[in-house]
Amino acid sequence: MNTQFIPDEVLEHDDEMRTIRHQLHAHPELGFHEFATADLVAAKLQQWGYEVHRGLGGTGVVGSLRLGSSSRSLGLRADMDALPIDEARDLPYASQNAGSMHACGHDGHTTMLLAAARYLAQTRSFDGALRLIFQPAEEGLGGARVMLEDGLFERFPCDAVFGMHNMPGYPAGKLGFRAGPMMASSDTVIIDIEGVGGHGAKPAQAVDPIVAACSLVMALQTVVSRNVDPLESAVVTVGAFHAGDAPNVIPNTAQLKLTVRALKPQIRQLLRERITEIAQAQAASFGAVAKVTYHWRYPVLVNHPQETELARRVALDWLGEDGLIADLAPQTAGEDFAFMLERCPGAYLLIGNGEQGCMLHHPHYDFNDEILAIGAAYWIRLTERFLSPA
């Protein structure tokens, strides 16, 4: 790790922060059940002098520290939840909770923000209100939305809010920024095909939902290729197909489960319309009926231009061009920080987790401890720039 850009006070506690990260990794908790994680976060923040608020979003924690006389306020967000995955690596700090794993690096995100919190409380080098938002349930459950519904920004107003996520495949510690659409919308679609069951030896006396569903799987492949402008991005993936139990029985129903992604709200709406129309038409062509249940989940994450440029400038002035990810492309993964950016100006950035190793959501993934201090130091510099004394 290149330490020349990192404050000595951060480096002095780097081993302690790694220990905290390993503790969180060994005891992962799923969305809205981050009880021990929230206890640890709240205890550390209280120890360092923050006013601690709990209960937003169930297990969410907000640490607030106001210094000086400025009316400016800044929000920094980290996610805390794990994924329902069994860890496959034999690490000394491997998950001790069966069926739960920090396979997305939220243990690292939480630790980076804690490391920054400690430094900022000690140095008191800003003027205004700092809101540290430790969010539950990012992984598919919309914890950000629930915190907002519980009054997050009414109780803790922010002039801007920022989030950071690690990303394997990019050089460790490099920071990436992009104004505008940054992360895709993420919707889930359940399609139930209702046919008429029967004997497998007499298909003419049945309406086979499996055949209808198979045809629908192939027809859905045309939504992106034939309905979405070639210069736009979209994803329609059939991730699950469930039907039948016996080889000689035509079942009554078949079910498809889809994940649908887009980088523009209008494309998102187009996908919904076409998927629904195609499902119903395909099923009808076989004499079956399609019931489409569309779960409108995470919106497109859109970074605000002014805040993104500020965040980028902080990194550029600190690390130079070599410390930035050049030409960062939008990501088709979803992120519920999008809900916060719909309510408050801000930006979401990436930090490289290293060019080697597994991607996110893989049972062999692990957060790179070498970037803990870099991520913490960036939060510190962004805070000191945004809440700089007059």
C-alpha cells in the first residue's frame, strides 16, 4: 500500500481497522438483521463523541457530529448487510454464520467509514454537520428507501450525500467517478403461465405451460435486441424456470423469474411494457394465460453533475490522474443508494478492489484490506473540502 497520501493518524489505526473488518466478516448479518453490526458501529461512534441515533430502517445507525458555526451539512453512507451465500474460502476470519457471507464488501465499506469517523472526531478539522449513515438491507431489500420513509433527511438534513463501493477488476485504491446514470435500475418480474395439466402421453388433451414458457424465454431475448435502441443499455435475464415434478405429467403451471436492468427511466418503462405484452401474447398463442407480476425495485442511480465533479476534484487534487479510474463506464448492477440521490444531491463512486480475485457476490470473494486506509482517507478529504472552515 502506498502510504504517502494517507494521514499518519489513519495509518496508526490501520491494524485495528483490519481487525474490525475481519470481525464483521466473520459475523455477517442479512438485511434488517444487522443487530451485532449496528451495536458495534453505534458503540464506536459513541466512544468517539458522535451523537448516535438508531432505529431508522430498523437496524440503521446515524452518527452526527456538528462543529463550528456553519449551517452546511454532509452525509456519508456505508451499507452493512451481507448476502445469503455460503462462504467457500478457508480464511481465518471466514463467516461463522451458515448461509450468510460478506460477498459484496459491505464489511469493508462500514470499516472505511468508521476509520474516517475516528479521524474526523479527533482532528475536528471541519465546520458544519457531518452525518454518517450506516444503512441496513442494501442487498435487494431497499434499506435506503426504508430509512428515507423513516424520515432520514427530515431528521438529518444534508446539503449533499455520497456513497462508495468497492469494485474488483480495477486497480486497488483507484477511485472512479461518473456524472449522470451510474448504476442501472433493478426490477424483478415473476411470470406465471397457467395452462391445463394432463397426461404426458396425451399432450393434445392438455395446454402445456412448459412449452409456452420455453417459447416465452426465447421471445424475451428480442426485447433488448429489437425494442431497445442499440446505443442504449438494457438487460433482460431469465434467472429461474420452475415447472412440473414428474416426466409423464404435464403440469398446470410454469413460472419464470426475471431480473431487468436499464440505465434510463424511459428504457426501464419500455422494458416493462414489452415484457408484459410479449408474455401475454406468447401464452395466448398456446392457449395459456400469463400473469405478470412486476416488482418495481431500485431506480436508476443518477449522480448529480456538480457533486460528482466536486468528488472527482477532491480525488484528483489528492492523488493526481494516476489515482483515478479513467473513463469509468456505467454499471448494470443495481444500488439502492439511488433512492437517496432522488431526494438529495450527491454522488456514488467506486474504489478499485484489485485486478485479481473474484467478482462481487461470489463465494470466494473477499474485500481487500489494503484499500481500507485509502477509502477512509478519501472520506476525510471529501469532508474537509465540503465542510471547509470559512
